[in-house]
Amino acid sequence: MPTSAFEKNYDNSRMVIIENMAIPQLDRERTVRIYLPANYHAGHQSYPVLYMHDGQNVFEPSLCLSGASWQAAEHLDACQKQGHTDGIIIVAVDCSQARESLGRRDEYSPWPHAFTGALTHWEQAQQSQGGEGRAYCDFLVHTLKPYIDSQYRTLPSREHTSIAGSSMGGFISLYAALSHPHVFAKAGVFSPAFWFAAEPMKEFVEQVDTPLPIEIYMDIGTNETSDHAIPEFPAIYHDLACEFAQQLQAKSAKIQCCFDIEEGAIHSETAWAKRFPNMVKQFYFK
């Protein structure tokens, strides 16, 4: 099994890094990291694709503020070696570095921020953020996915296309899957930051059509926070995740939402590295 999340132990020969992928929908560029399955170069098999956000955190401990990564590459290699899967391609888009964390939030929400309750007077609430999520999803669907499908041996159908992320990345993953059901059949929603724009997201979930089956893996820890100076933050994370899980489970018989609460878990790559295999098992195990 993979070593510590603070260590890097994947096969560099199967990592492809595109440093200047154009995002025409937002008139900017971004690094995209592609990790190929074992024996990809030796065979002719095609593979399902998992699209992820915060790509640097997915693979590279040295690029993470916490010093730990998701260990996604190591986990998938282990699953393939043990025969649980036939291999999965991961395509991970680095997050925006603009305006520090706010550029990331711009791209990971279709709506401007709408903080409520204890977050109303948070200093971060005073700065504009959010609203570029639709354009970012259009990039994934209309630019990135066609490129990946043309350059690599993928299984391009929706049944073999998933999207996942944590915090704001979980927020945009849920939106992407529900707004593009003909593209994504599965969404991994780790520690979702529903607090960013809870009411717009609730309204969207209520109104969106669900013409095709969608499988959702969602989780939350009981000790998650985005600012330790706000004691209410863990409860906000937890309670909103529970509310959205209930909403999704009641929304439609075509939505299968598996929801897990991890006692004591914090908002960090170490926690997501631990739970990432749960999603892989749900989505991909034979």
C-alpha cells in the first residue's frame, strides 16, 4: 500500500505535465497533470478517466501547504496491482494562484460568495470572489476532455468519466456532474465547502434536471475548518454537508448519494488521502 501522504512514491515515467494548457473560456492558462495506469505504454487497452481539481495537491506533497498530497497516483497503482481495477487515468488541473486563495474560489463556484451566519463578518467575506465556475466547467467539458480523449486511450462515454475534488473542489465537482450529466456519471465530493454559496447551490440542486443516473460519493469530517479563529466553522461544514446529502438523496431515484461522516477528521490532504480509496472502491472496483 502507499507510504505516508508526506512522501512521493509514484512512477514518474507515467506522469505527463502540460504546463500551459489554454483555458479559452477564461482567457488564461493552467498546468494539467496526467497520470497513466501501469502498463499503459505497453498495451492497447482504453481506460476510464477521473478529472480532479487542485492538481498539485493530488500528486505533489512538496507543492501542498500541508506538506502532504492525496497520494492519488499511489493509491490507484496499488488498486491496479491488487487486481481491483484495470487501471484509471487521472487528469488533474492545478488551481488558480491568482489573488491567493480567492482566484481558486473564483473558478470553483458558479456564483459569487454568499456567506451567512457566523461567516458574515469574516474578513474574507469583504472581498469579491466566485462566479467563474460555469466557464471553468465549460473548459473541462469542451476543451480539456476532448483533448484528453484525442491524445490518450480513454473510454470517453459518461459511464467511464468521473470528477472529484475537495472543499471548493468538491463544491464545483457536484455542480459539474449535475450540470453536465451527459459528460459525468460520477462525482467525488470530499469535504464540500457548501458554506461558500449554500443557498444558490440548494436552489440549483432543487431545480436541475436529472435525466441520467449519477453516482455521488460525499464525505465530511467533524473537525473541519477554513479558519481556526471561527469556532463555528466545523459545525458549518458538517451540518451543511448533512443537509445537502439529504437533499440529494431525496431529489431523484436517479441520484445515488453515498455519504460518510468521519469522526475527528480535519480539512486537509492527509484526511483526503485516507478517504480517497473509499471513493475509488465505490466507483471502480470490479
